[in-house]
Amino acid sequence: MADLRATVVILTFNGEVYLRRILESLSVQEFEGEFEVLVIDSGSTDSTLEIVADFPEVRLHRIPNHEFGHGRTRNLAASLARGDYVAYLTHDAVPLGAEWLTELLAPFGLDPTVRAVMGKQVPRPTCFPLMRYEIEGVFAQFGPDYGTHVFYDGPFADAPGVRSAITFYSDVNSAAPREFLTHDVPYRDVPYAEDQLFGQDVVAAGYHKAYAPRAAVEHSNDLTLGEFGPRIFEETVALRRIGTAVPPLSGLAMTKRIVRGSLSDARRIARDGSYRWRRRFYWLVVNPMFHVRKWRSFRAATLIDPSDDLAVEQGSREPRLRGS
């Protein structure tokens, strides 16, 4: 086991929907060297454990549900990992292609200052347009798909938007050296936004983050209209709690964002060849409801005191996808 180059960690909680596809994709990876797959399950009650049992090469570690924490459990994974690098996947992120792991770890060999790598996320075909176009836009800003991109800090980082691009991080599909995670910069034990904090901590420690667009996964949260609002609320409050400046949103500004976003998406939907005409008409009607839900929830999250646990609890929902 001393020759293991990587440990691929999957955090699961009732992850039966996509887990088999994830494990099948990992079983056909074309990777130079050895790697292991470690599943950390936090109390699944569906068929997650039965699916894991169908892959005897997968190592399973079980924890009680109340012990799960987004940062805490990722630190546990790093302590249990036996590979030189730890690659993290959520239980709904499906690697695309047999070169996924190779591409995800490639930036570590290109620049010795890189300590965190983030792979690309491709929204599922069933994803509602607002989320689909947002995911595509977020990852497009990090660079084209044909090369690795390393984000360096410097005086230019004070320009609007540059600082957030340098520190932005998502651990849905990511990797870091095991020794770095266990000795230098571990994840912080926070309820949410642990990946954003990790990205900030990596840069603050003098290291760099890289983006590996060819290490892509299919991922988008399967949220209903009713679930989408509380999710936005949770994310916004979490960012405020880690010190991100989120100014209060006025009612007029909220209305403008709803109208602007709905019209922009409508133009894209009308030109989107992936939709048949019935589906296109459906989303032209329904997608604006997601914009209303998003910005109302966002506004509510900007107006409360983020330290008021009762107010936060009232605006939140019990997490359904603990592995996400």
C-alpha cells in the first residue's frame, strides 16, 4: 500500500441514485499507478451500503449521522487515506471519462506551489435552466477546457472579481495532498462553506489553487422549487458567517434581478437546441419561478443577523443530501 498514489474519497448519505455510476466510472480509470476508493457513509438508510458491497475493492468506513460535518468528515477521510493525494467526490458527482483522476492530479506535477485542485462540473441534462446556466458560467470563467489553469495571487488580485476567482473552491470534485491536509491546512469544522474557507486558507498560507477542466464530473443538485429557496438561503448565510461581504438586497434590487435573470434565461432557452419544443415551452413558464425563489431567499438571508441561530433555522431546511 506504500505505492498508492491516490485515495478517492466519496462521502455518502442516502446516495443510491448516482453511487453505482460513480463506482463504475472509478473502476475503469486509466491511471498510472495505484489508487484506492474510500467511502465514508454517515448513516444511509437506502441501498447505498448494498451498492458499496457490490464493489469489494472499495473500502467502507461508517460514522453515525450526528458525527457528520462537511469539513470534519473530509479531515477524517484524509486521516484514513493511504494515498499520497486525496481526491474528493460527493455522492452525486459522476466522473466523466477514464482520464478523470489523471487529469485531476496533473496540476500537482506542473507547479510545486499548487496544493489544491478543483475539477470542472457539468450540469445534468435534467437540471433546471437557472442552475444549468449558472454552473456553466461559473466554470467558464476559470478558463477554457483544453489546459490547466493555476491561480496566482498578487497586486492584481484586488481588482473586482479577481479575489473571488483566486480563492473560489468547490470540493464536489477536488484534490489535495494528504500530508498538506493532515499537517498544514486542514478543512475547518464549519456547518457550511467549508470549501470556500479551504480555498481562502490555501491562498492565505502562500500556496496556489489550480483548475483542471478536463477532470470533469456530471453534477448538479436535484432540487425542487420548494427546496431551492432554502438552499440559497443556507448558502448565503454560510458565506456571511465566514466573513464574506454580502450587502443587504433591497426590494427594488431584488425585483430587477428577478426580471433581468428571467429574461436572460428565456433568450437562452429559446435558442437552446438541447430542448424539444414542449420542454422549451415548459421551462419558459417555470424557470422564472426559480428566479423568484432564488432572489427572495437571497434577500431574506442578507437581512437577518447571521449569528441569530433561530432566524437561520427558520429560513433553512434539514439537509437532504448530506454528501453534497
